[in-house]
Amino acid sequence: MADKPRWQQLREQPEGVRTADLDDLWARLRPARADEILGAWRGEAFQTGHPLCHALPANRWYGKNFRAVDHAEPLICRSEDGALFSNVELGQGEATLWNIEFRGEVTATMVYDGRAVLDHFKWLDDTTLMGIMNGRAELVLAEGEHFYFLLERVG
């Protein structure tokens, strides 16, 4: 049996994923473009210890829905009865998709409507994206580190 790709190994670590390992992985990935990522996505955090690793599950975060480049739902959550909804209160609105330079490359980037936060995306494989949350330091950084997550296309 072939070894799992590095990103799957990092995904399966229950805790202690080093952001340096994720930075290295990110540097080797193919940038996504905004028009390539339209659709529904299931999300999951890389377990780095960033506060969002705990806050998003506590809010029943499910993933993201990119309906169009001018209509992105960044925080699809589950209600008490299990139904999916766009949590505009938590996200302070919704978002749009752009192609923006980050770390010297142009990547698909989701720009939140209500806060100075951007999520950049690159391809892990044909149906999986790696995301890095970027923006105003007091909103996104924890001990100087970014929040890293992945999205898997659904449907």
C-alpha cells in the first residue's frame, strides 16, 4: 500500500501539527483560482492549537459554500436540528471571491464582508483545498501563527 500524502498525515494528527510543516506544504501546492472553486465544501481544521481549532467546532462549523465569485458563504454551520445554514451573525456577513497575491503567488481568496479577514486557497488534490486565514493580526493570528484548514468538495 502506498504511503499517504503528507497533507493526509498532517490531517490525521489529533494535535501538535506544526505550522512550519503546513507552511512547507503550502509552498509546494498549486494555487487555486476563484472560478475553479465554486460549489459546496466541507471544512476541517489542521490541529495546530490555534483557537479557531476549537471555536469553529463549538459553533458547529460545517464548511463553506462558494455560490458565485460575488456570493460566498464562509461559515456554513449546522443548526440544533442538523440543518445547514449560512451563519451571517458569526461571520459578520458573507464574502466574495477574488484572485489575490499572497506569499508571492496569486491564489483564490475569500474576502469577508464584515471583517478584515481573507482566506487563501491552494489545491491539495483534485477535490481538496488547503486554506490559510489571513488578515488583521488581532483577528487571525494566534501567537503569530495563521489558522490552517482544508476544504473537501461535496456533491
